[in-house]
Amino acid sequence: MDPVKKSLLSLHFTVALLGATALFSKIVPLSAIDITFGRSVIACITLVILLKITGRSLRLNCQKDYWIAGLLGLLMSVHWVSYFAAMQYSSISVGMIALFTFPVITVLMEPLFEKIKLVWQDVVSALIVLLGIVLIVPEVSLNNDITLGVVIGVGSAFLYSLRNLIHRKHFSHYSGSHAMVYQTMVIFLSLSFFSSGELVTADASTYWWLLVLGTLLTAFPHALIASSLRHLRAKTFSLVACMQPFWGTMMAIVILNEQPTWQTFVGGVLVISAAIYETYNAQKLHRSKLAD
């Protein structure tokens, strides 16, 4: 098979795996903190083994990079916890739609990190996302679990955007697998102070689910992403990644029998459309800068 086609198929499979992580907010009978702690421990061990098997060093280039890795890990720690919490309070479809406001949030935050200016199209995208979020919010009250889930999900998106911007500016010279080793290590170290006794007393099936989440749906996808990017452009990866809410929602409907409302579907279409547009536009702008 052609390497590009093979990488594209691998990428779609990877995005579907990442979308499946959302299911574990409902399948695993633990708090968002305990799920994230268990996920990070298993993912870190798996990624270390993968790096050792491929003969790559675990060391970073300089002391500054260790500090940056620590900051990225802390941001990812709160992001992962809030990601699962958003779906536990609301639903998988609502939580994932709220999370995928992050491409537009990234565009709005980018001027703080790069010498670029917002354009009117970015403001329009932000307004479309806002309309999409308004559609899926049943009432303006944090006493409503759906509304609370949306707020937590958007907060998670903000943290993810901040992590991505810092990573791109200061840590992009490391592979995804290498970077995630340190981030997952920081995640489980930081959450070890907050995890509850429920994780210790959990039954065998819970541990099996955490094993699947940490290996097949966390460490393995990050290794596949690094492999796919050898033959695919970053734009292709970013656009395919926008399919993650679709896969997560479809699996929640089929496996967990979730029934999203029409407002959720319409709001989701608006948010994901804006995410796809901003992702495509960002890559287009990057190419034009390289051509200058």
C-alpha cells in the first residue's frame, strides 16, 4: 500500500481511538481525578517502554526543557481531569463539543504568543462558536449539570489551547511520544496528592478498563501520530483530528445509548465547522509565511 494512504488510514484509526477516550468518563466508575491518575500512570509506563524499544533517549536537551515539560504536564493534568469531569456532569456529545472550541480559542490567544493580528474571519468564527455553545446550554445556571459540563469543557479547551501554544513555541523539537512521557509523569505525580482510596479498592474490571485507556487509547495513539506525520502534512492531521467529536458522539450513541438533542447536534455542527475552518486557515497562513 502507498505510504501516504497507509498513514492516512492509520491517522483516521488514531483519531477514532482518541474519540473513544470519552466513553471512559461513563464506563469507569471513578472520579475524573482517579481516572486521569490511573490513565497517566499506565500511559507513562507504556510510553517509556516504547521509547526504550525504539532505542530513543529519555533525556531532554537542557535544564530549561525540564521546567517547560513540568509546566506542560501541569496544564495537561488539569485539562484531562476537566475533560472527563465535563462529560460526567453532562454527556459525551456535549463535553466533546465544548472541548473542540479549542481551535478558535487558540486563534484568539495566539497574538499573545506570536507576532500576528486577529482578522475579522477569526472574530466571526468566535461568534459562531459562541452561538453553538449557547444552543447546547439549557439554562444560564451552574445548578444545571449540562450547563456546568459546558463551562468545565470550555475551561478544559482553554487549558488545552494554552498547553498547545506553549508546546509549539518551546517544545515542538521533541516527538509527541517523547513529550508525552514527561507530561504523563507530571500528571500522575501531581494527582497522587488528590486521588482517592476508591482507586485502590476498585474491582478488577475497572483496572482492565484503565489499562485499555492508558495503553490502547493514550500511549498507542501518540505513537501512531508520530509515525503518521512522517508521510502526512500537519494540516492533514489537524483537519482529521476535528473528527474526534464525531467519533466520540457516534460511539456514545451506539454503545451507551446516549440521545443528543437537536440543539446539541446543531451546536456541534457550528462549533466543529468553526474548528475545521480555523485549523485549515492556520495551516494556510503558516504556508504563506514560509513562502515569504
